Amino acid sequence: MRPFRVACCQVRAFDIEDAEANLQNILQSLDEAGRAGADLVLLPESSYPAYYVRDANPYDRPGVRPFAEIRNLLAAKAREHGYWLAAGLAVPHGNGALTNSGVVFSPQGEPTGRYDKSFLWHFDSDWFERGRDYPVFDMGFARCGILVCADGRMPEIARCLALNGAEVILDITAWVAWARTTAGLDNPQREYMMPVRALENGVWIVAADKWGSEAGTIAYAGRSCAIDPSGATRACAPADQETVLVYDIEPQATAIVPRRPALYHRLVEPTASLPVTRLLHEPLVPASGGHRLAIVPSGVTFDSGVLLARFEALRRQGADVVVAGGAHWPEGWQVELPRIERAVRELGGALVFGVRTNGCSATEYAVLVTPELTVEHQAAHGRGVQTGEVLAPVVETPAGNVGILCGDEALVPEVARALMLEGADILACPLFSSDAMTEPLVRTRADENRVYVAAAWEGGGLIAAPTGQLLTAVPAGTDLAMTAPVTRMQSRLKEMAPATNVVLDRIPETYGALVAPRR
């Protein structure tokens, strides 16, 4: 990868009846990108003829130009200005199918490939057919993969692109949004999901979005942006105006948490065979579904007396699952376990806490204690630690099934995904450090899996709902334990939007890259 200039064309949304005005606006935006000296230009999702195309034959509508003519016009702009162009288009096929695609044109004006949206959102599936491949395009200055909007919500897709060699991910998007003002429009993908995709894969992400609305019912967030491999947003357009966002991408050294492909078999198993699929049809009674989840910030070193005092207080206040942050323990820490186990047997509920030891080599554990059993899970992923060989089990509790992410395991999307597919309703995350990306990470793991996530660390903690919404947080500068309500009814509801299900709409047979041996 070498430095290059990208231009994200944030064009106004037009209804399909105004396809010609839309086209002229797109062409003007492409000229502006050329004048800015862009090496790579992005157009948003289904820029032409519209995103809300209404049926599978949009090019048969009056005023919509034939697809071949549109393709030739875009190719001519790429050739005229000498840039690569990734354009979001509704693409018709000879068999009558329509795909929601990113079409790539070379600086010579040649169509060089296409990516078809895989995770169809809401009414997408009424007229688009899903894609099943994750190609990467070598543009000379960088190898680029493409996501189309909701694809960014599925961690498997961005991960497959990165494993296939992508150094930069182009997000061709139409982020839907709501706010009390048009200037305040935003979307969870822009806010926290795409920064986490960049962080966990060690790639740049650039996104081009529409602004305005379609059909009087669909509002777009704008906010086209460039995100570096650390997850930091380097540039972001406003929500409510036409703009060409230009940014110079520089190579940036980054390292991700080492993957363990042999541990991810759940991700490629048939959906019908997964434990979570059975749970989605399990009847639940609303009147008996309410429970509480708690977080306890840790201190620098472990103190079992302080932890058990907090646990007792929280149990008396109705907390069913308590998650404490990771702390440094001396070697031989297991001598404390009998005392903790006796307290949990007496008080009931479940307690999860993190243990880090520094002997000949550092190790990190997450320990889950219920009245019936104790699980000592050595983190199977980590940086600078000796790792275990298995993912944590999923343990049934009155508040729901609990899976464990220990330390750096939270940074590996395959781990959280495998636990959700195993049937976890709650992901308990004892962390050993925290930074500016911790909150986006917690919210993303909750949102993409539709589970509760409770994370705690030294001096802090968060609980996120299955929608990604924050339910509670440890107030800054305090060591307060905090609680939030949880219900399995919400964690078993895996729909992000109508006809958009994070379990049933996965395509496990296409995720082979996730389990391929490391190269």
C-alpha cells in the first residue's frame, strides 16, 4: 500500500421518478472529485437509479436510462479524470435478477469487477438478490474490498475481505437515520460499528453516503467519512449537505489480535444445526422474564473481600449476574476460589471476574461461578500472554445464557459470534485495560449479535443492550457498581429490521476464509 487520495461523493438522494436529475448531479460530483485530484472515487449505495427502486425492474420505468448507458457514462468519467471509481448501482442481470452492487471502473474506463450486497436490509430482499462472494480489487496503490451499507453490520463480511487481502474497505452506503434535526442525523454503523470494523481488521475504511431522503419515508445520515486502522475517524462530512469529502490515505502500521481459525468452526456450520436456532423458537413468558445484570469496576490488584462485599450488596438488590473487571492476582490465586464459591452458593446468582497473573509468562483468566459450577476460562486470544486452547462454554443462568470474553477476546469478532451462535444471551467481558475504543467495541459486539454485553475494567464498566444502546455505565472518577435490566426476550429477537435477521440471514457456506489455516 502507498499513499493515495480518496474522494467520497456525498450526493443528494433523489426519488426514482427524478432519475435524470439524479444522474446529472452524480456526474457533476464525479467531475468535482476529478478536479480535486482523487486517485479513487466512491459513489453511495444504489446511487442510480435510486435506493428505493420499488420493484426488480427499475430500468423499465419512464425516465430511467438503460443500465448499459449509465455504465458507459461512469466509465467515461473514470477515464476522463484518470481515477478508480467504485459506484453503488442497482445492476440488472440477463436472468432477470437485480443486485445491489459496487461496480469498479479502472482509470482506463474499464469495468473491472463487481461486489454484490450480501446482507440485505429490510425491503432490499423484495427486489435485490444477495451476493455470495467477497472479492478484493488491486488498484496499484492499495488492495480494496467493498461493503454495501448493512454488510458492515455482519462481522464475517469485513473479516473475509481482510483475509482475502483488503488493506482498505470501501463502504458504499445509504445509512438510514433519524434525529430531531437534519443536522443531527446519524447511524450506528457510522457512530461505532465501522470504527470497530477498522480496528479489528487493521484496515482503513472510507464511506460514501447519501444525504436527504427518498420516498418521503427514508432519511439518510450523510456523514461520509474516513476511518483509520485504529478506529479513529479522521474526516467526516456533515449530515445535511452535498459535499465531496477528500482525504489523503497514508499507510499506517497496525497489528490485530492474532486469530485462531481452528476455534471458529461454529461460524461455518449450517444455520439449522446451531444451538441459537433452536433457542429462537423457545417459548418465553414475559411475566417471568425480568432480571438484572451488574458491573463492578476492578481495582489495580484483586481483593476478594471487596469483591464479595459488592456481590452480596448487588444480590440483595436483585442482580442475577455480576461482572467484575480484570485485576492482577498473585500466582496461586485459586486458593481464593473456595471462599468465593461458598459465597455464591449461599447468595445465589452468578459472578464473573477476571484474573491476570505475571509469572514466567502472563496469563489471563475469566472465572464464572454459579451455585452449581465454576468455570475457569483461560483466554484463547491475547497479546503478550500465554493463551488457552478453547473458547469459553456458554453457561445457563436464571438471567439467560452467559458466554465469556476474556480481555483481548473482545477484540476478535469471531469469538463473540461463536458464543452467540452457541446460544449466549449475555456476553460477560472482564477487561484488563480500556481506551477510547472500548465503548464502541462493547456497543458493536452487542448490536451485531443482538445480545447484552457487560464489560468491566479498572475504574470503569458499561452494559449495552442488544440494540447497541448503552443501558448504564460506571460514572467517571468513581468505583460505583451499576445495574441494568435484562430479558431473554430481547436477546432472542435477532431481527435488526423486518426480514433482516443476524442469525437466519448469515451465509455460513461462504465464510470459508474464517476457518482456513493461517497463512
